[in-house]
Amino acid sequence: MGSGANLETAIERLQNAEKQSRLAGEVAATRQAVTEILELCFQAKDWKSLNDQILILSKKRGQLKQAVTAMVQQAMQYIDQTPDIETRIELIKTLNNVSAGKIFVEIERARLIKKLAKIKEEQGLIAEAADLMQEVAVETFGAMAKTEKIAFILEQVRLCLDRQDYVRAQILSRKISPRVFNVDTSKEKKKPKEGDNVVEEAPADIPSLMELKRIYYELMIRYYSHNNEYLEICRCYKSIYEIPAVKEDPAQWTQVLRKICWYLVLAPHDPMQSSLLNSTLEDKNLSEIPQFKTLLKQLVTMEVVTWTSLWDSYKEEFDSEKNLLGGSLVDKAAEDLRQRVIEHNILVVSKYYSRITVKRLAELLCLSIPETEKHLSEMVVSKALIAKIDRPMGVVSFQVAKDSNDILNLWSSNLEKLLDLVEKSCHQIHKETMVHKAALKV
């Protein structure tokens, strides 16, 4: 009872001092008075009084911004020293109420919400944690360090992916431009000019920019894996592969390069996929994993690939991916790999044949006629190929349909060549006649 009375007396004395200095507009004295009140409550381990005093002091008429900032920053140091989780949550909520709507403590509020969200996540309340984090738009905070902003947004994205809210995860991920990771950090920071906003240093637990780059692309791989967007997954692994820490460690880049090769093979054929395929083949590191170099070369070479022999050669490599960095490939990867091999074979056939019977095409692809027609139709619909199937005749035509302008241009060009040829022939005949006449006269 005595210690409680002493605490109240000491707080009352400091409150009087705080009032005098606040009304006089003395910033340093007000700040000192409010922090001493909080320190007394903390030393006495009176958490209820601490919460009450924070609320009371923040609501005082004409309370100085500097005093509120000092009070919030002081109380934040006590969060990790609370005796139990309920007390910790109560203190965080009190500080959130005090900092709500106040721009001068927006960074502290963001950090408090991040702490509360972490507690909710540990309790298994993923949806609540995600909703809490989405309340804060850190991209508008001018004084927050760039790395801390990125780390906060990445945490928002991760929680959305954990609750399988892929639409919101994509929206949040777009707040981070990939170009931000390509900034040259070796350049010295410019000294802020007078009048510029002072950017706070990021806390010690915030990862470096390159570590954040890796986290960002790993989260994007999780997002793209949901819709089996193989080419985008491949590009994410390509970006991870470019990180200096990864490129300098053979144990890491070997596993990342394997993933790049697999997802390149799984990606549908298009100009971007073709460009990435050729650039990857030129990578010197690929010679360290020759089986994957062979795999990529098979898809670049215009030759029919036998699915059974390819699967027998790479099945073990495919199964071993689940024990390597990034985990196993997506669920339907094996099925899609077969699809890509069939598509490659159809493209090869279209290069060598202008017309071919469906039966012969099915033999080359090692498929039944209905399966051949199905795969061929899918490629035509996706505009990966131009072809027509004449079912009564059982013939596939790979000739490109020409419009009237192309036909007229071709006809005009052929006619011009024909007239040129006739003119040259006439000239040659006339020349021979003249030579022959000259010979007769002699």
C-alpha cells in the first residue's frame, strides 16, 4: 500500500511540473517530465498505471508533439519487458490509440502494428494479423528508411499469401518496383540539405537491400506458383541468381540455375521464353551441370524429342528438386513437361513440312490421332502455331494463310520477274541472231 501511495505522490508531483512546462511551451522540460512519469510506473511494474498515464498525458490540452513522440518512443522500449502476452498486447493497443492519426509518430505506429501482427500470427490468427498490417500505408511515410518500408510491405505480402489472398498480395507487391533493388549502394549517401526531410535509420533487425531482394522474389515465386506461371517463376529465379551473395556461392547458384532450367523448359514457347533460353545456354556456369545444358539444347535444336527417353533420363533429377532450394516443382509440372515436349515436336514438324497426314504426324509425336488433334488445336488457339486440319482428307496444312494484299503483291512480283526473264531471253535471241548473220556474211 505504501509503495502505491509513494508512486501516486511522485506522479502527482511530476504532473504539476509537466503542466507548468507545457503551458510555458518548454519542450525539453515537458519531455523530461512525461518520460520520468513513465519510468516511475515501469520501475514499479505497475502496467495499469503506465497505460493510464500514457492516455492521460497524451490528451492534455495543448500537449506538445515532442512530448508525445518521446513518450511513445519511451514506452515502446518496455514492450519486450512485459510479464505476459496480455499485458504486452494491452500496452501496444494503448500506444496505437495514442499514435493514431498523428503524422509525427507514424513510423512508431507502423512498428507497433507490426509487433501486434506478429503476436496475432504466433497465436494462429493469420487473417487478423494480415488485416492489421494492411491498415498502414508505409509507402507514404517520408521519414521512414527505404529498407524498412520494403520490409514492411513484404511482410504485408507474406501474410496475404499465408491466408491465400492472392489478389491483395499482387496489389501490395506492386508497391515495390524491382528497380529499387538495382540501386548502387556503394555510392556515398548525400548529406541532406537544409529543409529536406530527415530520413530515419532503419532498425538493426531490418535485412539489407540484397536480402530484401531475395525475400521479394521468393514471395513472388509463391504467388506465381499459385497460377503455374512458369516463365514468371523463371524470371524470379533469374533475379535471385543475379544477387552477388548467390553468384559467389556455387552451392547456392547451382540449385538456383537448376530451377531456372526446369521452369524454362516448363514455360510455353514464346519470344520471351526463347530469349531467356538462349541467354541461359550462353551462361558459363551451365557447363557445371551438363545434364541441364543437354536438356536446354534439346529444346533449341530443331529435332523431334522422344518423351519416354527424355523422362527416363531426367526423372531422378526431377524428383530430387523437392530436397533442394525452393522446394519441389509445382504439382502438375510432370504433366506440363510432357505437354511442352509435344508442343516442341509439333513446331519442329511444322518447320519441315508444309502439309502432312494426321496419321504420319501422330506417328512422329508417338501419340494417338485424337491426342494429336487435341494438342494441335490447343496450339492453334493459343496462336503458337498456324495450321489447318482437313479431317475428311486426314491432312494437316501448316501453310500461312495470306490476305488479298499479300497475294496481289506476290502475283505482281512474279509477273515482274517473268517479264524481266522474257526481256532477257529476247535480248539473248537477238544477240545470237546478229552474231549468226555476221558469220554468214564473212
